[in-house]
Amino acid sequence: MIIHTPTTEAQACAVVKSVVENAVPLTLRGGGTRAGLGRPPQVASTLSSAGLTGITLYEPAEMVIAARAGTPLETVQETLAERGQMLPFEPMDHRPLFGSDGTPTIGAVAACNVSGPRRINAGAARDSLIGVRLVNGRGEMVKSGGRVMKNVTGLDLVKLVCGSYGTLGFLTEVTFRVLPKPAETATLQWRGLSDAQGVALLSKALGSPFEPMAAAHLPAGLGGEEALTLLRLENFPDSLRYRSGELALLLGEYGVPDRLEGEPMAALWRHIRDAAFFAGTQEAVWRLSVKPTDGPRAASAIAQMLPGARWFYDWGGGLVWLAAPAGSDAGSAAIRAALKPLGGHATLVRAPDAIRAAVAVFQPLSEPLMRVTVGIKKSFDPAGIFEPGRMYAGI
């Protein structure tokens, strides 16, 4: 495997021009912690962002930070924490799920639109990303966005590139909007509710004016012997006390909640964020996106077809993390059949390479959407050198 590690944007452009001339496709690499996402690469060369590091802009008063793509995510988070700020979207760490080493990078967060439990209130990584610099498939440097939210008209390349898994270009720098860290955080926890009851509680809470920042339900046997239904609140202490009390009253039909604080609470939410309940197993792992009230119905239908499946709910029930025996297709046929009448979609996050190469990892696209996808890919990457087949076979 040939690994190209440019230290400047000009060098990155030169590498891309060279591989285009020699028709040598590339896989893109940051810290290597998320290499298992998508279909397995079918290439012999890697373009790494490891040489592109460092924070290039940080204006705490403007709540904006920019960093080169290979900058460790931890470096960005520590820099923000020193000024009482944070990335709004609580990015997931895939290392527990994949058992991978390395250091997550800020560029990979943007490339894969990596978000966590706060997404339900603060939005995804895509919603906080306001600027990118990247090398396209012609070896040209492209800049889009900048230091404020409303600074462009026309096609929003920033949002288009975020979540494209490196298939449209090689990110060299990203700019994010940031937020102040909450002064205090607490979690209300209900025990022993069924999936349907837990999701109903979360829906009622999220429809209230009391602003939960995260909402999850863990069935019995996953987070403990009893099922746990969790609402996380953030803000100043007086606000937190008031909203906690009002939510407990509003949700009184479900019983009296416990209150979690400190490291035990933080550890539990890290497990939810990282789907760490499924770490260290041979199961295939899926992300199911559904209407929250359809989550329990989807999980029940899948369990009937895939005995031994396990799952939990994040984003108020709209995100179902599901682990199932890998089998010959990682449960793909059963899962997609169960979701079809509900209008949801499924993404295969973890499975052996042979399975990820054989089944649709991302939700299959309709013919019109596939034509649009192919057209976008060709406009950014005419020679098809970036991550061929990473998202869809043949693209």
C-alpha cells in the first residue's frame, strides 16, 4: 500500500494530479479510526491528512474555530475547553465499535458527518460546519464557506461535502461554529419502562418547552438489568432545577425519576454516543433512522426475523442502534424488509469486509437519486479516483 502524506495543500494537489495521470484510485485516511465505515476500499494507494495539522483560526468571541483536516479531534476539543466552549454536536468515537487504534481527526468528523446524542437539539456536524477547503478530483484547491454562517449564495458545497465519506474530495481544512459549554448537566432516569413506554416518554418530553439536550432508551439487559429511559438537561443551575422539576411533573405517569450527575452519568452517555454496548462482539451493527414512534415497531419486527438481535434508541427514538448475528448478509434483507413499510432507512456500520462488499451498506437509492449522485460525483471527481465504491458500488 502506497501512502501519500502531504504537509501542504500544494503537495496534496500535486499528489492528486499525479494519481489522475496514472489512473491510480485513492482511499483517504485521517487517524484511521473510522476506516470500517462504508464499503471496503478496492485501492492500492492512500492519501493521508496526517501531515496537515494545527488550528489555523480560533476566535472565542465569534465562536468559530478552523483547523487543518489531520488535527486530532482531542486537540480541538481541549483548545475549546480552555475557553469554556465545545463542538455543539458531541461527535461519536468509533474506536469502541471497531476496536480501532489511532486518533480521531477533525477532518474525518466533517467527512463522515459524525454526530452524537446532542444532535437531536443542537443539530449534526453538518449544521455546525461553516467552511471547508478541499482538493477536488482534478487536483484543484476549492474553498467554500468561511467564518460566519451566512456568507455564500448558490450551491452550498459545505453541506454537500459533509457526510460524503471522502468520495468528493480530500479535505485539507474545516471551520466549525462552536458553543459555550453548559454550566451544569444532569440526567433524569426512569426504570423498567417498555420500549413503547420509553419512546412515548421521550416524545412527550421533547415536545415540551423544557428542552432536553439528549434523549435515549436502553432496553433491559443492555444498560443494566432494568430498562433505562434517559433525558439529559443542560444549562445554568437554576434553569436546570426548574426544568427538571417541571419534566418530572409532566411525566409523572411514568413514575419518579432518579437524577444522575458526574462521571457515572457522563460514562453512560459516552456508551450511548459510541454504541459501546456492542463493542468487542462479532455482531453486525446497524443504524436505523425512523420516525421515533415507529422505532419500537421496527425493532420488534426485526427481532422476529433475526433472533438474538439487540438494540437501543437514541435521538428520542429516531435513531435505533441494532446489533444482529452477521450471517451471510448481516441481516440486511430482514432489516430492510421491516423498514420498508415504515419509510425508514438503514446503514450498515460494522460487518466483515466480505459482507460489506456484497450488500448495500447505505440505503439503496431510487433511480432518479442515483442519477443525481452519479452526476455530483463526476462533477467533483471526473476520473473517479477518490474512494471508488465507498458509498455505492460502481461510483
